[in-house]
Amino acid sequence: MCVCVCLAFSLTRRVAALFCVRWFSVPSLPDCLVSRSLCGCSALLLTDVSDVLPLLLPSPLLGHRHARKESNQTLIATVKIEGTERTNSTHTHCPHTHIYMLSRVAAVKAPRTHNRHCVTGSSGRRREGGESEPQRPNMSRRVFTSTVLLLLVVMMCCGTCGAATAEQGKSGAVQLPKWVDIFLPNKTQVLPKEGSETGVREAFAAPSLVSAGGVMAVFAEGLFVYKFHGHDFFGIKPYEIVAVYIKAAESWPSIVAEVNAGTWRAHTVIGSRNDDDRLRFLYRPTAVAKDSKVFLLVESDNTRYDNVNDAWVKDGWDIQLVVGVATQSKDGVQSTLINWAEPKSILQQIPKHTQDQLRDVATAGGSGIVMQNGTLVFPLVAKGKNYPFSMITYSTDNGNNWVFPESISPVGCLDPRITEWERSLLMIVQCIDGQRVYESRDMGTTWTKAVRTLSGVWVISQTGVRPYEIFRVGAIITATIEGRKVMLYIQRGYISGEKEATALYLWVTDNNRTFSVGPLFVENAVSQTLVNSLLYSDGNLHLLQQRDNKGSAISLSRLTDELNTIKSVLRTWAQLDAFFSKLSTPTAGLVGFLSNAASGDTWSDEYRCVNATVTKASKVKNGFKFTGPGSMATWPVNIPGDNNQYSFVNYDFTIVATVTIHQVPKGSTPLLGAGLGDGHGTKIIGLSYGMNKTWETVFDGKKTTSNTIWELGKEHQVALMLQDGNKGSVYVDGVIVGSPAKIPKVGALGNEITHFYFGGDEGDSDSNATVTNVFLYNRRLSEDELKTVTKKEGSVRGDVSRVLPLLLLGLWGLAAFY
């Protein structure tokens, strides 16, 4: 599609040329206008326009502009929008837009060689002909005016892009990050310590990644065969903890070059001191960094040879802590980047009565955390006499003393991953009945289910299926990006068209919305991801990964493009929240918003997270009109197969929409509802409208006619709410319809809420209604809050689009005047 916009300015050829060159270097433009490709335009907000409005007001200085008229030449701007190809991605594909500036004369014939101006750059220029033409003393205002006008035109065009581009890359060629192998079996040289052998190792495992004092440290188990009297009794085992060090300030090409150089070495941090009668296995290095110090926690299991019974027997266990201090090596020698103290045992700090109940305590691997108050926290897995469980240990005095809270996770919940969120400790664990999230507000003294936290992480097991093994969270961290506190985690997901979750995705959440970036890695039969570790430090995001395609190699990637995508998404969230706050619309718990952004059969989430799919409907301002049988929209908010995992809808939600009914139906017609993924289309909560102009509520598939009347052609605000998983209610125009109903908890039904539907359902309902401006919250709104959710005409994009034509007319007049 091409849109030709004629800018009827009285500009000299010099201005036209200068405009062409400087257009793409105008400062303070929105992100979508920085480059020639305008794909990825996010919503243009009123705040964006208000920033430029003061610059567009008349100035008294304009009265003293040039009195002499010059030869006029109309400038033509051709805005070309290419390729609106849709994909199966859950995000809207935004067409590429290119801008071509040409003069009217150039459009119809070749320019003459005389009296032509050519700008060679921003600081130097060359003139051809026209040497006697007088110079205009001040050209910047006219250039600025024309620039702003074209900017506003492009803003309007950009608004048609809908939601921003899908960065997930589900269709077409998958662009994967660049990896470099940090540890390679039988290749990476390991320097010795404490008697361990020099040379290569047969495998590396259990990676951990931290950054301290400008140094990134990568830790892993070093595995090899230790022979006793020439015999291999145990096979490949982890006998040491090894590390490599990288200067965090290095560029990625520099890191790759350093790793691939012949001088790349790993260093032994803790060795085993094995002999013919005693062995020590070292497991799961778990690291955390604070300032310039690195705290490394390691589990050790001792085994000795029993001469009496002629057998190897277990000879105790221990938890060892080793502390290193990062230094900046001036000579570039890698081994001097971190200086390590001697390991020390913290086993004796576990209370005696607790030790008596344990067989041993193991480190969990991955990373610990430093809380906002400076407390160091490590995840642990304890083996009781009859059962295993997860727990933590923490230190409030920089590692001198350690506390082991007696409270534990439920029995059988293992593989803990921890982070801090809003002054609470969060622990993700793998349990028999699924992957869960627990929280503690008292440093591990008590743990409770956090069903409203990290909704994308919760996975419920089904009979014969253990999906948490597929959707296991490999790593989670908390970071502040673009001024916003978020959690980043690694979890498997699906590539479009695939039946198995073989792709590794990076997820970002502010505990309201969740956005996936990727895939970062696609698994196959010979290449699988075993363990991951994330690090956000020094403005860079890194992913460490253990893969088994090279004999358990460990690789590092700097996720630059993925981080840029995350920043763009977070800016969109901030802009939308600011916009709604100005309208007094609640933003706490606001997860998604469907309005004017759409492309084909995709109704795009303005927050760029989960889109809706439209069937047999026509686009209208801020929504869709649904007419006839099968006309509907589905919002798949909780379908893991679509990488949509808003499991909070099983417990608490509010969905608000503006609806208009255009025709009295012949029978009961669905309008809005929440559906179960049971294969039967069961509606757990819903609202329908009947032939007698009455509203009908639906709870657990049962329909009840109310005494409340709907009006033909009137805009109604409708809302569905779920509280505590079993209390449903329906509101119309802020007033409850019928009676609130208790419904079976979703877990008791054996199925989850998977989607919301608008305008109809899977049946042959004869709908004739419009649905616009749909808000989804992860909590129940109060009645007062519900009244503040705007249903006024217009949307984020609509409000801007109404202002821009007025600004264009004003600028047009100013340009013509000058």
C-alpha cells in the first residue's frame, strides 16, 4: 500500500535537499522513527504529542522573517508501506514503511544540472551553480517546521501498524543468538589446584554465572575418571569445581576472540585431594556476588575404602563455602582476576537437632541472590530420613555466619530456584503435582503458595503427563531495566506448528504482564539443553547453558537483541500505564488491553503480550463488530501450546469490555465469557443477551435470566469477575447482574480456564454486536474501581489520531505563510 502525502510548503531547493539529509537524524524522535524502517511502532500516546506542542506554538520572532519571496517548489513525500504478511505469531506483523522525498520537478523530469544544490554532509556542503543566489540568514525554523509536519504524518501512518512487531520469530528463519563454548570436553585446558590433574576434562556440568567487581565468573563441575590401582570403579564423576573469568566490560567480539584463542584456560577453584583410600565428589556450584566478592557454595560427598568389607562406603557429607575477591588484572592474566580464600565448612552452623533429621544437605546449583538489604541467600535441597525437600540458608553478615530456617517446602518439591520480589523470597520448585511458586515474607520461617505470582510459571500435572518437566524454569533473576523492576526467566515453549516444546524462550514479567522473547535455542534429538543460568550486569544480559550435544559442553551468549526487545516492550508498558493513569483508569494488575490495534484476523494486545484471534468479524474503531453465526473472537490467555500462560485466570480476574447490541436476537446469544479447555466449550463465567432484551448470566455452564434490561444501540460496560477461584460475578454499567454465584474451583473441575470469548461462541449463535476496549486484570476490581475503567469513545491511538489532523492544519498554514 502506498500513501502519497503532498506537503505544500514554500521551500527552496536548498531546504528540500537539507530536509532529505537531516530527516533521519532528527533528535528525540520516537523509537519507531529513528530508522528508515518504521516496523515496530508502538502506540503513540498523548504524552508524545504534548512534548512537541510547545514547539509548534507561534513565536513573536516569526514576525521578523524574510520579506522576499523565492521561487517555490512543492515537496512530495511518498510513504510506502510494504508487505502486510501475517504469520502464525501471536504478535502482529507491522509492515515496513519507507519514506521517499522528491521534488515535483524531479518526479516528472530529470533535474537540470545548473542551479542545483547538493549537501555532502551535516557539516560540509558543496554548491553547483546558483553562485549569485543570496543566502538566507536563518533556515532552521523552516526546516524544523517541515520536519515536524512530516513527523506527524508518519506518526499517523505508524498508528496503522497496530501492535508492534513480533520479536519471537515464530515463522520464517529462526534467528538464534550467537554462542561461544566456554567449557568444551576434551578440549578446554584446566589449570590444577590442590593436587588435581592438569589437562582436559571429559565433561562439564552444573554451570553458575555471576559478576563481581567488573569480572564475570563462570563455574562448573569438572568431570573425569579417577582410577584406583589402574581400575575405574566410579566412571566419570565431578571431582573438582572449575571456573573461567571474563572482564565484564569486554565487547562480545573480544570475548569470542579470547575464548577461541589458544591461551584460553579454566582454573580449578576447589580440588578433591583424592588418594587410593579416599575420594571426594564435588557437586553443583552455587554462586552469588556482592560488590567485589564472590561467594561460592559447594556440596561435597566423601567416600572411603573399607578394607574389612572390601567395598567403598560413604564417609560423610559437607557444605563448603569459598570466598573470592575480584581484581582488575593490569597484565590481562586471566588467573589473577579473582583471588580465592581457602574453603571452609558451614555444616556445623546447622542446628544439631536439624542435622539429626537429615541424611545430607545439597546445594541446588545455579545462583543465589543478594536481597535489597544485603542478605545473602542460597537455595538448598535437603534429604530427610524419609523424604527430600527444598529450603534455604542465608547470611546477614557477609558470609561469616549462616542461618538454616527449619521451615521447608512441601515434601517432594525439589530443584529450587529463588529470587526476591517486593520484599518477599520467591521459590520455584518441581513437585509431584506440577511446578509451583512459594513465597516467604519471614526469611524462610514459613512458606505459602503464591498462586498470583509468576502466573506463567505455574504448571498443573495431568493424569499420565508431567508437563512441569517440559516447562521447567531453568533460571530466574530480578533486574531493573528501563527504570522498571522485572523478573527474567528461562522456560521452554513452542515454535508455531510444533507439537513439542523444544524451544528455549526468555520471559520477562513485572508480575502483571508476561512477554516471551525467542526462541533462544531449539532442541533436537542430538542437542538438548540441560541447565541454564542468567545474568544481567553492567548493562548486558548473558545466558549460560549446558548442552549435551558436545559431551555436556557449556556455552555463553550475550543476548543483545533480546535485551533491546525487552527494553522496547517495557517502554510500551510504561507509556500505556501513564496514559491510563491520566484517565484515572486502574493500572494495578492490568495485564492486557484490546482496542484499535489489529491486523487481519488478529486483535493485537496493546501491551504486546497475548493477542486475540477473530473469526468472521469486521473491524470497527477500537474493536470488532460480530455479525452472524460463528462470528466471534477468542483471547487464548492460558494455553501453554501457544506460549500463553496466564494461569491467574484460574483464581482471580476481571475482564471489562464496552459492548453495543445492534439487533434483537431470535434467542439467547453469547456476548462475553471465560471458557474451560475441556474440549466441550464449557463456559465457567459468561454473559449473554436474550430476545426479551434481558441479560443472562452463565455460571459453570448454567444460564440464568436476570431482570436487568439491555438497550438496543446503547454502549454498555460489561465485566466478568472471579475471586478466590470460586466466586463469580457479572456487572453491567457498574451494577451487579443477578446474584453472585459460587462455582466449583477450576482445579476441582480437572481443567483450566484457557480463553475468553467475545461476540459469540463455537455454536450457531446469531450475534449482532460490537465489542471494544477490552481490559484484563489479574485481580478482582472493586465496584468503585470498575466505574473508573473508561468506556469513552476513543483509545490510546484514537485520541492521538484526532489531535494530529488539527496540528497538521496549523502547521500547514504556518508553512504556507512563510
